[in-house]
Amino acid sequence: MSSDIIKFVFNNRIVEIDFSDERFHPSTTVLNYLRRKNERRGTKEGCSEGDCGACTVVIGEINEDNSLTYTPVDSCLLFLPAIHGKQLITVEDLAVKENNQTLLHPVQQAMVEHNGSQCGFCTPGIVMTLFALYKSMKQNTYDEAVQALSGNLCRCTGYEPIIKAAMEISEDPKPDKFSKNEKEVIELLKSIKAENNYPKINTSNQSYFLPNNLKEALAIKAQNPDAVVVNGATDTAIKQNKTFEFPKKLLDISAVNELNIIKKQEGGYTIGAGVRIEKLKSFAYENLQMLNTLLEVFASWQIRNVATIGGNLATASPVGDLIPMLYALKAEVELGNHEKTRWVTAEEFITGYRSTCLESDELLLNIFIPKPEKDTLIRSEKISVRRHLDISTLSIAMRLKTSEDNIVEEIILAYGGMAKTPKRALNTEKFFKGKPFTLENAKKAGDFIEKDFKPISDARAGKEYRMIAAKNLLLKMAIAGDSNRH
């Protein structure tokens, strides 16, 4: 079944939006939807690109154990149909009114008591992030609080009291009104799911498809090869917000569960293209530890909750955080249409600036990461203007295997931000083969970095800086290789 209607739970009731009357574009963001409602303007518009967190809302979804998870997201990057079958929570929902009095939610009260709000513009978004943290019901260290709040910009520099509030709310989290209403909300969400309806919206300006299974997604792509594929839309939504690019057709595959699975296999891990970065981060902590350093500084909690591994790869950005690492991991990519599938390497997948080998009727389905040999070192480093929530200026990922006497047997040096695509330093790799992987040789290899790359200057860095930084990252890899041996 399909229709022009989406349904979601809002203020403990099912809300319907019928796009056939064209009050909203199908790609209207949740933020713009809320800003049109006088009673819901606590959600603020700041940067419109996911950098400030002022627009943070929380999405409730049913877990496998039949409970709700509460996930903070940037509403400026979330298209309305993407919340079909989910619960939407805004800052206005937190407090309770009893006997003509407003009783603040514990996270709001903690912000008050620690003087965590100054001008107040960013406060609603911060409160919503704290609310999601509170609902996680776990003890938070200082570093975990900083990590959770990395997607919220406080222009008044009030971070310390905000972090204190974040740590306090985790000390003794108690059931709140959302706990009391959880069963009711779950039943409402299940009733939407039981209708087996997915939005297939057609208006005079735009079409939006939200299939709930892979077969349907592939069929839609075959019928609409020109549709822009989104799965989180953290890139497409920015283009819409900043340059007013409204795609004529959108295929949103965020509800395709078959693409949101991680499978452990004897030879490695198959990761669905729809696996969110936050889920990958949790999985990597125990299984793919070489990703931990990179994922700790991958965007923010809000963005990691919707951005996917497939999306980061398929945008083919020259500074895509994961792409150099996928090169170093020798990852393979599964592509498919409604008739067949095929596998290519991650390097073969990227064909040029913002371009891939995907055919017009294909979708990116899975990424396979082979288990590295025990004696292989895999590391990455990222340089950015800010530590958290920033795109790479440039990055490096290294795969290194040496003999017992430290002679290089295998090496991959993949750079991001040094060319129009993520690219391996092939001349530099060739220089290292058969030589000791030492700091001295890494210094000599700098001449080969200049043969491998001709970087450009842009808003993030000059070409001279990029070249110097690329050489320094190689030195850092050499120091890491030496420390790994000891």
C-alpha cells in the first residue's frame, strides 16, 4: 500500500500530513514544519546545516525489545516523510503543567540550577540533547558528556555548566512522563506500522518515495533512475537549505531494514549501506577497533544518528571521513538493481569528484570489511579546524605489514583532501616497499608525496599547508608504527 499521507506520533496522538493538498513540499524539513506552528517555535533555526544543534529534536522508535529509543537529530536536515511511523518530541513536550504550575523536566531543572543558559537561543537544542542522554539511563563521564554535546554550539561559551548539568542528570535518572506514556506511544506506533503503508508522494513539484523493503526500493529505482537517493539526507538537505536545490524525485531508503544489518562472518563483516554511523560506532568499539579514533570525531551525535556508512561512501566526497579508511581496509562494495548484484572494491567504486560507478538503476547495498591479519597495523588520522563536528581538511589511513626485522611487506597510504577524490599515494607506497618503516625513511618519503599529489587551495586550507600536513601525517604514521612494535 502507498499513499500521499505520512503519519507520526506527536504530543501523544497520531498526526497525519496529506501532501496531496500541497501545503508542504515532500522535502519540507521537520524544522520548517515546526516553525510554521506558533506553539512549536522553541525549536530554533541557526545554521541550517547541522553545525549548531539549535534545531535538535528527539525521535522515538520501537526497539527490538519492544521499548522505545530516544534519538537526538538535527531537524534542519530531516525531511518530513522520514519520521513516518516514528514519535516526534520537541522542547515544548518536556515540562508538565499541574494545578496551573509548570513543572520542569529534570534536564531543564538541571540547566536552571547550574546556570547553563545565557542568551537562550541554543538552549532548547541543548535541552533536547540532554533529554536523549537522560533517557539512555546510563552513567556519563565528563568525556561522554562532552561527546554527547559536541553537536550543540553554545555561542555564550557556557559549556562548563552545561556539562555539569549533563553529568548530574545521569546520577539518578528517574521515570518521567515519557516513561508513563511509553506503552501508549508504542501501541500508536504499532498501529501505524500495521497499516503496511509507505509514503509514495507525488505533487506537482516533487515526488518522494519511502519504501519499507529492499525489493520495493529496487523496483522504484528501476522505474525512476533519475531519483536522488537519500538515507539520512545530511548532504542533500544542506544543498536544499543553502542553495534551494529541490530534487524533482527523492528515493528515501532509510526505512529499508534489510540495509540496516551488520553480519559477522568468518572472513570479515558485512555492513548494510543503511547502517547509521552511531550504530557502526557502537559495533566498532569491540569488533573494528581501528575505526574507533575516526568515529569518535565523526560529525556529532545528532548527525551520526541519521548519517549512514553507505551515504558517506556514495557521496564520493574528496574529504569523506570513512573513504580513505575503507581503502586501507580493502573493503568491497555490493551494488545491485532489481535483477542482479555485483561486487567492486571501494577504490573502484569512486570514479571521480563526487561520482561513483553506480549505474542509474542500482543501489549501494552492502560494504564488506575483511578481517585484517593480526600482524597488520591499520591507523587513521584526521586534521580539521575543530576537533568535533567538522569535515576533514585532510586525512590519512594506513595499512602496514612488516617482517620481523621491520621491512615493509605491504603498505597502503590513502589520503583524503589531497586530490579531487580520496587517493592512494602510490609512489610513496612503492618507495617504502622492501625498506624499514622508520621515521628516517618517512622523512625521505616526503619527496614522493609531492609526486603523488598536486593539492589545491580552498576555503579550508592552502595547497602549501596541505602538502606540509600530508608529510607530517606520514611522519605520525611512522611514529605509530614504531610504537606498535614496542
